[in-house]
Amino acid sequence: MSESPCATWDEFKSRVAGFAKHFPFAVEWICAIGSGWENEKFEELYREYVRSTQIVLGPNDDATELKGRPLEKVARYFLEKGGLITEIGEITETAKWQVDGYGPANRASIDCCWGKEKSEQIGPQVYMEAKNHSTPVDGGEFSHHYRRMDEHHCNLGVMISTSGYKIGRGKGIAQSIYINSARNKFHILLAFQSLRDVILNNKPPMAILTTALMYAFNNSYVNDRSVQAEYSKKECQQAASEEYARLFPPS
């Protein structure tokens, strides 16, 4: 170790690699803990999000407060405290568009988990879009999200949808995600099960994000039927219903 009370970056990575030999997802959890992750806080936000997935909106209900905010809050926490983004907020151009979350990429975490080359390709910022709807994200919604990324020089976008995506037989959204990844424009698609994995399987956010990024690199949305099923409306909504029943059992 150096004489400084703080480790150098190379020393830190070396120590992390030593931990990784003995603990699953050690690197990813260290990135989260270093970003301020607290299990109790995530569980609180997750619980409110699960509750929101089962709300049936009435004609006078505020969809943003009842459905949109719970997902945005848990997704922002997942990305910021999980290690992908250093500080997350929302941006709006009045009467034109809004981004649910954006912030500077956490270069240290990305370098540790995905390597320096990917860190450089991703660039300085990350965009997030959250959809807590009863319908899956379709090609039009994905195109709006990607256009905002492209217009603002953003190479990494994270989208999360409670009801999955209209991937179908690997057309539309699925095909464009793989093509864009070859151009260093990266799209991470998350579903309800992505957040559930933290709670039920003790997976850290960067590990979950890595899996979704690999789906893009390997063209899994086009070629892998099991991945297509995982992101389907049916499986996503069933998972949300089961979690609601587990967390809020009838008294």
C-alpha cells in the first residue's frame, strides 16, 4: 500500500479483485456500497413501487403521482446508489419533452465492472426512462427515448417498464438495440423482474445492468426465446402481481 491514508485506484482495484474470489458479485456490491447503497431504503422504495403496480387509475386520478413517481424513485435509487450514475435528476424542456432521469456516468464503477474501453464509449452521461403502465413499451416510445439520447450526445440509455416491451418475435425494438450497440449507442432494458432480483436474489444493480447489456451485445432480444418471454407483458405483470401478494397479504 502507498503511504497515503487513501488507497490509489490500482490498489483499490487489486483489493476488490481479492474479495471477488470469495464472494459472489463482490465487485458490484462494493460499487454499490461505495455509492451509498442502503438495503432498507431500497426495500422501502421497492415496496411502494410494487404497491403502485396494482393501482387501477380512475378518471380523476393523478397518474404521475400514483404510478409514475414510485417507479421513478426506485429506479433512480437503483441507478445512482447502485453505482451507474453519480447523481441523478430529471430535465425538462418546457412543452416539448422530459427525461425521467439523467446524470453523470459513474466512471469508476463502469471501469471496474465493464472495463475502460466501454467506459470511454459510454461517455459522460446516462439517460433513464421509466414506464409504469399497464401496456408494454412499443416502438414509438422507444424511438422517442432514443431520439432524445441522440440529440443530447448520450450514448447510454436505461429504460424500465413494469409491463415489459413489445419485442414479439425479435423485431422492431429488439433489432434496433443490437444494431445501435454496434455503433456504440447502448440501450439497457429493465423490467419489473430486474428490481425484484435485488430483493429476492440479492443481486447488486451493476450485475443486473450487466446482464441486460449482454442481451444487447448478443442480440438476445432477437434470438433468445427465453429472453423474449422474460420481457413479455404476461411475465412482467405476473411477477408484479406475485410480489404484491407476498408483500401485502390479505389480513
